[in-house]
Amino acid sequence: MKKSRKIVPSFAALAALLCSLAQPAHAESGWAELNMTRGVTAISRQIYDLHMMCFWVCVGIGIVVFGVMIYSIVVFRHSKGAVPDTTMVHNTKVEVIWTIVPVAILIGVAIPAARVLIRTADVSNSQLTVKVTGYQWGWNYDYLQSGVSFFSKLDALSNAARQLDSGIDPNTVPHYLHNVDHPLVVPTGTKILLLITADDVIHSWWVPDLGVKRDAVPGFINETWFEVDADKPGVYRGQCSELCGRDHAFMPIVVDALSKADFATWLKNEEAAQKTQQPAQAAAAATAAARQTQLADTSAAH
């Protein structure tokens, strides 16, 4: 009787735990952070759905396998008089079943996985092309159709707070280590083609909300794409996911998705600003080159 009193609360607690896990997790909860990001692009949602399908397939396999194991252990135990059959060494029917069933499961998973994989590689009909170059430790973005180009690195507040003995509480810094001085700006409802490479070591451009992760390899150009839903403008954050050096942790990625009208305005302003900066930059480069030539001539004279 005492034993039953202990068991009943245990089953009740287990049932309560399972019910709580079955409830949809809030975005800010710890359970939501354990799962893959659903994202704001069609491809990210397809990847998420594929992930969940495979997850539930694995859960089903686990239930069947462990269910058979537990049933066999309980029903055919020695205390109930079960005697092992030492003569049974082969069963053709069982072997056919446990060969066909896993093959069918693999085929059933492989077909939708191949469809999603092919879709992630389909860069046709892109409307905007951006070349992404990884550096230690930042990203250079070139809008190839317009000539706009800028470097994006960790923002000044995060950079100051991360210094040893800075005395700055990281909790007071907005988006600590996940903010940049110049985000990648893109229009929503537009297919963006990314040409990703690197200038020094291997990096990896990763933004979970976009469903994009592609290595940036020196000497190679990898292609990928994304299209933010037209009704989901906003700021989406990621980071380099390749161990690219000692400051790898301080190489965030920020994508600012604007409406098409706002993006057109931003691009026009950026083009005008960079055109006014070009003469000054050219003059500075010419002065530096002349200085180097003068120093070389002086050294040769001596």
C-alpha cells in the first residue's frame, strides 16, 4: 500500500512534465532556445519543417524500440519463469522486416531533404547581388549593381566593454557583442544573392533568422540566397560561425531588412554619400603614395 502511494505521485509528476513540454514554448523561454529558429524567410521555414519532421520520426523510432525492449524485459523476465531459447540463431522474417523498414524510413526522409537542399542552392532569378568578404574581424559588403561598398565591424560600445578591465557592465550595452557599426541593409520581398568569400582565413556567414549559413573561403566564391518576407521588416542578427582567430567571438552580423521604398531611399543616400567621399579618399591615397615614393627615394640616396 505504501508502495502505491509513492508511485502515484511519481506518475502524476511525469504526466505534468510531459504536458508542460507539449505546450508551445514562448520565444523568450529556455525551451524555445533549444530548438531551431523558424525564421523570416520561406527557405528557413522549410528547413525548420524538415528538422521537425526528422525529429518526430526519431521520436517515433525511439518509442517503438524502447517500447519493445521494455515489454520484453517485463514480460519475459526470469522471475516469471521465462527460459531463453538458445537454439534460435536465425529468423528470415525478422531480418527482412528490420532491413525493409529502415530503408523505407531513410527514403521517406531523403526525398523531402533533397528537395530543400536543391532549393537552398537555387540562386536563379535573384534581384539584388551583394558580395560578402570576410576579414579578421569584420565583413565587407559590395552592392554590385550600384557600387555601394562599406565595412561592417563590432560596434564601438561593445568593443569598449569587451576590453580587459574596461569597467563597463556588458548588461548596460544594447545587444552586447551582437551589434555592428554598419549593418547590411536589404529590401524585403526581394531575392538577395550573396557571393561569399574571404580575404585571409576561413569565415562563415550565419544568420539563423534567414536560414543562411555559408563558409567564406579565401580564393573561392560560395553562393547562397535569401528573401525576407515582405511583411517582416526588422533587424536580424547572426555571427561568424567558423573559428577564424583569437577575436572570432567579436565578429557579429546584422541585417537590417527595410521595405522596398525605404531601401531605395537608403541606397540613393548611400550612393550620394560615397561619391562625395571618393575625391577625399583618392586624395589621401595619392598623398600616401607620394609619401612612400619620397621615403623610397631618400633611402636610395643614402
